[in-house]
Amino acid sequence: MKNTKWKLLAMMLSVSLLIFASCGGDDDDSSSASSASSTSEEAECSETYDVAYANLATFILYFRDLEEGLRRFGAANCWNFTSADAAYVMEDQVAQIEDMVTKGVDLIIASPGDLISLKPAYEVAKEAGIPILSTGDSVKDDSLEIGFVGAIWIDTGVDQTEWMVEKLGGSGTMARIGGPGASEYVEGRLEGFEEVVAANPGIDVVFNQSADSFTAEEGLRLAQDALTANPDLNAIWADSDALALGAVQAVNEAGIDHADIWITGSDGEPAVFDQIRDGTGVDATIALHGLQWGTVTAEVAHKFLTTGSTGEDYFIPAPIELVDAENMGSRTNEDLR
């Protein structure tokens, strides 16, 4: 009889507790759900990885998209992901990589902005036993890098220039607005440009200067100089989409019909894709697909973290292509990221 009575009381107490719990406020429910989710995530990550990205310049869309690709992958694969933006200042990027080494991260991903300036930072990482995977650009030293996710930049310079030569029918005047610094990107693309120009004597490069930064303002300034000296200019070759967009503005301000001048860039800016579709400015770009590039980089980095090897050769090709009105198709700007 006593046992039956206590069992009944216990049942009543259990029911009361359940009713009390079910009547809790929204904040309590939210907190409980959040806690459960956090516990679940921790359970899924039996091991986490501290990964840091030394971003060259987030004011360039390509690098923002590349970082976003890394971040998305890391969130799904147990990374404690951090990043630093050098804003294209080499001294800052060196200091940021050295700080990552001091913090003792498991792996550094870097987009070095200069072949020479960044090597000391890579050497510091190597001495500390912290691997660096280069992406976008490299220091061209496989003793300091576990790999390089990138493009053969000479080839992209060749492709962009050959496209313009074809549109010009093999003859005409051309201006080149190059990028700043001595990165593998800038130097390789310049080499490709010069190679094609040398093979096409009908192309007269009447203006060839380097910008102080990869910005539309610099593209505008240099394109204005080129057009002032050469009002009948046939083509403008730019080292980035931002520079190309600045050149478009200069052409508009000069009252030049876009049908009379060809403009190309490189990166994959949404505004450039819009102009290519509409035929209102930039005519073609080397699309770097930054988001996809970031995903490829993250996959290589994760394989190294989990196996001790990238499983790849030193050079790992990233997805890039020349996009113009002929191959744009029905792809959206999001498809092209």
C-alpha cells in the first residue's frame, strides 16, 4: 500500500515537472535549443583545427569571395577559422603571418602580395613547424609552401591579350593599365601580355603604366591619361576588373562610343558581368571564381590537416575562365562566383 502511494506521488511530481517545463518562456526554449545544438556540434567535432588566412586585400572582391569559400568550408569541417586583412600593405601582411605563427595555429593559408617581401614570414612559419598553403599568389618556393592553389598567370595574360588582338583584327592601338607591386599575378600576366604583343606587330601599345592600387579610381586616372594622349585608342587592357571599371568611366566621360573601343579586365566583379551582358562597358574578363577558388583551397588544406599530405603536386589549378558575351550564357553572377 505504501509503495503504491509513493509511486502515485512520484508520477504526479513527474507530470508537474513536465507541465512546468512546457510552460517556460521563449527565451528558455531558445536557450535550450541553442545549448543542444552547441553540444551536438561539439560531439560531431572530435577534433578541431586552428586555421588562419592571411588575406591580401578584402577591398578586392576576388579575395573577399575566396575568404568566404574558406569560411563556409571551415564552418562545416571543424575549423576554428580566423583571418587578417593586409589591405595590400606588405609590411602588414608579414606582421600578420608572424602573429599567426606566434598564436600557434595548425595551418596558415596565405595570399602573398609580393614574391620577395613575404618570404621572411614564410621562413618564420617553417622554423616554427607551421605549414603554409599559398592561394592566389605564391612565393615560388616549395620548400616554404606545402602547395600553391592558383593559375598559371602567364597564360591568363596571354588569353586576355589574344582575345583583344582577335577583336582588333590583328592591328590597332592598345593601352595597358597594370597592377601594382611585384606579385606573381602582376608579373606573370605582364609576361603573357608582352609575349602576345611581340608576336603581333600590328598591335601598337601606346600607353603602358602600372596603377598604384587595384581601384576604379586608379583605372579612371590612368585611362584618362591614355585617352588624352591617344583620343583614337582602340583598346584598354586592365589588370583587374576594378581598373577596367575605372577605364569605362573614363571612356564615358570622354564621350567615346563603346562600340569603338574594347575593354578587358580580370577578377569577376558582378558589375563587370552585368556590363558584358548588356554591352555597356567591359567586354571580357578573366573570371577567377573566388568562391569556388576558396573551396578548392580549403579542401586541399583540410586534406593536409587530416592526413599530413595534400595528395597533390605543388601546383594545384584553380577554376578560372575568360568570360565574354559569347560564353556567358544564362549564368547568374552567383553562378560565376
